[in-house]
Amino acid sequence: MGLTRQYLRYEPAALFGLVASAKAGVAFVALRGERGRFVAVPGCEHVLVWDMRRAEKVLILKGLKQEVSCLCPSPDGLHLAVGYEDGSIRVFNLLSGEASITFNGHRAAVTALQYDHLGGRLVSGSKDTEVIVWDIINESGLYRLRGHKDAVTQVLFLKEKNLLVTSGKDTLVKWWDLDTQHCFKTLVGHRTEVWGMALLSKEKRLITGSADSELRVWDITYIQEVKDPDEPESKKNKGSSPGAEENAEEDETLELDEHPEERIIKCSKAGSIVREGRDRVVTLATDRMGKFLACHGTDAVLEVFSVLSEEEVQKKLEKKRKKAKKKAKQNSEEDPERSVELSLQEEIQRVTNVKASSKIKSFDLILSPKGELKIVLLLQNNVIESYNLDLSAQVPQAVRASRITIGGHRSDVRTLAFSSDNIAILSAAAESVKIWNRSTLQCIRTMDCEYALCSLFVPGDRQVIIGTKTGKLQLYDLASGSLIETLNAHDGAVWSIALSPDQRGFVTGGADKCVKFWEFELVKDESSVQKRLSMKHVRILQLDEDVLCVRYSPNQKLLAVSLLDCTVKIFYVDTLKFFLSLYGHKLPVLCMDICYDGTLIATGSADRNVKIWGLDFGDCHRSLFAHDDSVMYLQFVPKSHLFFTAGKDSKIKQWDADKFEHIQTLEGHHQEVWCLALSPNGDYVVSASHDKSLRLWERTREPLILEEEREMQREAEYEESVAKEEQPMVPGETQGETGLAGKKTIETIKATERIMEAIELYREEMAKLKEHNAICKAAGKEVPFPVNPILRAYGNITPSAYVLEVFKKVKSSELEESLLVLPFSYVPDLLKLFNEYIHLGSDVELLCRALLFLLKIHFGQITGNHMLVTVIEDLKKTTISRVSEARDVLGFNMAGLQFLKREIEAKEEVTFFADATERFEEKKRKRKKKEKMVLTVL
């Protein structure tokens, strides 16, 4: 079949103009061993890492298609967990910038992520109301916790105990015991959504923020469990925390009987701290040490509080007691000790308020070794700001250290234009015009302007003209970056501007129902000798409706004008006489363009349709349903009858105006696309969207075949529908509080198919081998055995070894889900093979995990099958012996490492890990005590 028409594919080349998306949080990350200098922020589907000192991008963690919705750095600072809008989570290595692990479990956007203090587990909360705990080391899901009735807003691990606290939009704070995987306590003291939550004072306090101006503080008491008296001493002391021993035992048992849920912790309201903001809490968090707490609402103010440590609380109490004693002596009262206690406001003190330049979306805090608090703010208007707070000052004031703004506009870009040499791109928004270099994507010029709606490069590319919302035309000089001239062109907004084909002038259309014709002229400036460019108004065409768009025909004979009455009127340029009226759209035509040979005009409307008309008689050739929302921009590819449309449905589409076919969809933007521009040579398309990003698309040399494109589209739709299907259930299991962590995806189905194919190949090969042996026996000599090409490709391995290879290639996070959809007819073969592998001692951990899962989900069928009884008996023996061997090896290795650590410490007098920091802190305390003693003596 010959190709009827060859099209070339446009591919995404770059994303620029974006400092940070206001979709997820901001986080300090450690790069090159430095903390407090680099910050990670969401950038649509990518994560951008900025150097705050030099205001430059140092790393881009590339995403797939979905927008980033949540970020969380690991405690060791080497990894960054990123949650996406579709519910997937990817863990990136910050050294290589690669995504090492992918978790699929949630069915909606990930809203909260948190590592435990060792970084071995990750917990995620989502808009689908579920909480999932993931094992980072094994790269798999542990379990899913159900209980919230609305989106989860925050998740926190506790260090001391194996507990988890979660908060949600359903006004609840839930406590989960991770040993038994159930919710043992629910706090119901909030009237509105709980938006944020933090643990303070060595996890003895919980602070929550909701939709009012109160931050509620809860005291947590860990209760020592009443245990069996015969239990060994070491076990008894393991789970208890020091704060619990103060409770008298009799009270304890009484309470336990009254409130059975309080066997692990007691949680009582301690009071509340009043914020200055009156709206809801957006983010509430502490620094990593828990010394500082900060929160902000939907405004531009961040409130910072300091949390006193236990020692500081004791010192304050001592001072209060002394004062009380003095007072008591003066007033000759008895028992002054009775009423001395610290109020909540004294324990959690307001430090200062940080006023940002715009509304805050998120923040992060870090305490530098110098004792300075570093604060980074992600703002709603595409800006990152960092502040330093000097805590040693009498009245601490936040000083702005840096601000990253140059990489993008503060508001949505409403107009784009390419220079005639295809090198410079102009973008203009409500506050500024920026000129970008297309090849380096660097911003070359930024010039302040009024609210821009349309723009063009003046021939020669040395000046640009901007049409504004107030009806002005602003002329800028690019060399100096200055505004040369401002003209009051229209009484309403200048909606459209078009350069005349002879390049001597241009035409503008505005909301004042006028089309005005302008010519370029050189005028003498009083201040300089040289002449400068200016614009002269030459003609006017008065109409009955607001003008939305104007376009010249390439031979400059005709002028097309789109009006608010949903029609397009075409006039002769020389006489301004009416020629044609194109009517048919149900809503106003927002954009249009005329092709290079002047035969066709394409119009895009708010009624979501694109119509293609002939310019000779004004007949409508075809009406195409183009987008799922208004068509915002339309432009022909130079020297062709192909055109691009941009829609409010966040898509850009390419069409053929001769064949009336949809060629390609450029997907990438996450929100409405306002405008696009094609380069004069047609090789580049640049587009601007409400998601604050500018995207560049490049024409490749790869031919695009429509049938293949449609096939790929159908496949993508099928893959999407698979994820939305009902999730497979374990037979006989009812949906409870916990469940499996994974979810069915196209990857898990493919993995299952690969396992099935491998087992079928194993069956075939075993049957062939039997046949071969029979033939050899009959022939009385060895006959050559044909090797399967797949096994040969793997290096002539046995069929059973091939099944193991396929099994090992299944991603750890997808193993359970793949086995869940595996038909039972394949399970007996798998169990026999597992027995064989475990005998050999290969991949014991992986096989035991798969074996136990298969036994769990097919328990009834396996136990009812007499053929499998011997296999299971065998497995029982081999598995127990192999697992105990593996455990012994681990124990031996651990002991060896401990021994080596002691050896090195003894040799080099170096202390390792946590011990070193503890000793250092102890020395510091002693030194301070000494200094105080010296001062008192002096």
C-alpha cells in the first residue's frame, strides 16, 4: 500500500517559562552534601531542582504525563518520593536523577507522602481516601488502610512506636497500629476539615490545623501495656516509653477497662494557639528537628512559632517557681508551688511573621548549623522566595535572601509570536513581555507592560508591538528593552493585530467595534539625531459589533473580520467594501487564519467547532468537531494547507484542510491552552497555557501514518480503561479496613501474560523432552534434541530456569497483583517449580513471598487438590530449612559488621553514626555548664 499523503510528526522539544507549579509542595533537598541551598519544586509533570544561591536549575527529574501532586525527600537526603495526579508514586535518586522505583496503588491524586525516620518505609495518602504503606527496600506495597471518608491531607509515622497518624477532609484524625494494621483511635474534636498536622516535643504533642484560626494542640501519653508477669524483663521494657511510667498502675487499669481503645495511647486536648490568619490552614509543618513550627493560610503571611524543648520548659518553670516564692514571701502566703505551671502560649511562642510578595502555596524550613532558620516559600504566581531568620536577634526579622522570578511570567501568557528568523519567541502576560532564545530557552529581555492580548514582531525584528486590554498599542525597542511609544488605539480591548503582507503596516481590531489600519513611519525624536520608528493611523472601518479577530489574505486584497455576532465578514482592503459573510457558527469566532495561497479560511469558535471555508464564494467546505471546549487559537503551517488549533481542553491538534482529517494531537499541557505560534519556517510550534508553562514542539523527519496513529490511540484508550476496571478480589475475602497495596494496571496484566507464556513453554518443552527420550529409547541411540530458540537466546538454559528468569523480571511492586490475576490452572506447575528452585537455594526470599501469597489466595483449591499434597509437604520442609539458613547468614553478617565497626573505632579512635552525635551533644552541654559556672564565680 503506497502512502497517500505524507505528514511529518511534531514532537515535544522543551518546557520553559515555568519556575514552579503551585500544585504540590516545596522541599529542601541535599545535593553535593549541601543542605539548605537546593530546593525541589513541581514543574507540571517534572520536578525541578533549583540552586537558590545562583538562581539556576541544576536538575530536572523527568516525569511521564501526569502532573506532580506531592513531594517528600528521604531522611538520608539521597532520594525524593514524588506523587502524581493519577495516583502513582516514583522514587528518584537525586545523584543520578533517575526514577529507581515506581509504585501503583492509588486511584486518584496522591495528596500526602511521608518517610519513616529510617527511610525504609513510605506512607502515602490520596484523594481516593485510602492510605498505603510501601516498603522502599523491597520495592513493594505492604498494605492499604481504609477508614477515611474523604481525601487524606496528612500522614505521619511515629518514631518510638509502630504507629501512624492520618488526617483527612472528613474532619477526622485517625491513629493506626501498624503491627495489627487497624485503626484503634479516632479524634473527633474538629468541626471542619483537618488541613494540616504536625508532631512536637518528641512526639508527645500533636498539633492540628483546620478551617478556622485555631491550631488545636493534643497531649499524647503512651501507656505501658499490662503484660504477662512471666515474660522476660527485656521484652517488657522494649515497647514502653519513658513518659508512660508516671501513671499509677491502679488508675491505668481502671482507664483501660473504661476506654479499650486507650490501651496504646491517651490523647487529650491541651488547648489551642490562635493564628493571625482568619482563613483555613493550607500548610502546617515543623523543621526536621521539631524546634520550629510554621503555618500559613490562603494569604501571603507565614507565621513562625518556636517550640520549647523539655530542658527549656524546666528552666522556665524554675524561674516561675522562684518568682512565686518571692511573691509568697512578700505576701506571707503558704504553698507557692501549687499554681506554677507553663501555659501553652509560653511553650509554643510566636517568633515572627514572614510577609511574602504574593499568596503562598507551600513552604519548607531548615535550621542551619549557624543557628539561622532558612525558609523557602513556593508562591501561587510562579515564584520561589527564600528567607533567612536570625534567631540570635532580640526581635527576629525575616530577611529575603533570594527570589527566582526571571524564568517565567507571574500570570498566564495571553499572546505569543515568533521572529522572522525563527530564533526569538515573544511571550506577553498581564504584567510583562519576555523575549526568549528558542535554542537555549533563556529569557533575553523582560519589559513591563499593561495587560497584553495580542502582539507582533515589527519587520526587521528590532521592535515589537503589544495590544493591551485598555485599548493601547505599546511599541518596544528590543536592543534597549525600553518602551518607545504608547498610542491610545481603541476605546476597548485590542483583541487582534495582523501584519500586512507588504510589511508596511498592520491592522488592529478592538472591542470598540472598529478595525483600524496603521502604517509604520520614521519620525524625528527631539532628544536624538536619529529617526525612530512610529505608527501612524491611516484608515478606519466602523462595524456594528465588537471585533474579535482580523486577518489579511496573502495577496492583501481581502481582510477577514470576526465579529461578536458569530459571523466572519470579509472586506476588500482597497475600497473597504463588503465582499462575503461567513455564518454558521453558534458562538463567536475566537480565532481564524487564511492559508498561504488565499484559497481557504479556517475559523475556530467557542462552540468547539472548526469550519473550513472557500474564499472564492464563501462556501463552507467542512465543519469539524475539534475540541471538548472553546477553540482558542488557530494558525496554518506556512506553505501548506495543514493547520494547528489550541483548545481550552488542554490539547493542541493538527488538521489537514484539504482532506478534513485530524492528523495529530500534541498532549502535554495540563490546563487551558490560551495561544500558540508557528515559526515562519513551520519547524516549531510554541504554546502557552493556564498551567504557567510554555512548551516548544519541533517538527521531526519521522513520517506519520494516520492508520498507525489511530491504532496507537486505540491502544492508549484500552490501557486507560484497564486501569479503571474492577480490581480483582481474593476469593472469599470481604473488604475490611486493610487490603492489598497494589492495583491492576496494564503492566501487571503484561507481567501475568509473560508468566503464563513461560509456563506454557515449560510444559511444551517437558512434553517434547519426554517424546525425545522415548524416541531415543526406541532407536537405542542418542538422537539430537532441537533447542527452543527462546531458550537458546537465554544461553541454552533449561525450561525451568527460564520460568525463574521471567519471574525475577516481574517488578517487585507488581508481583502480588500479577499473581492475583494468574489463572489457577497455572498454579500447580508453579508450585512444583518453586519446590525445585527452593531445593537449589536460588532466590529464596522472592519465591517464599510468591509462594505464601499463592497459598493465601488459592488456599481452598490447593488444599482440596490431592495431587498437590505431596508437593506442599515437600515445600514445607525445604522452605523452613532454606529460610532458617538465610536468617543465619544475615545474623552472621550483622555480627561481622558490628565486629568490624568496633575494630575500626578501636584503631582510629573514630566513633560511628548516631553515637558520635550523641557524645558531641553531651560535650556541648558540659561545656555550656562550665561556662555558666565560670560566669557565676566571676
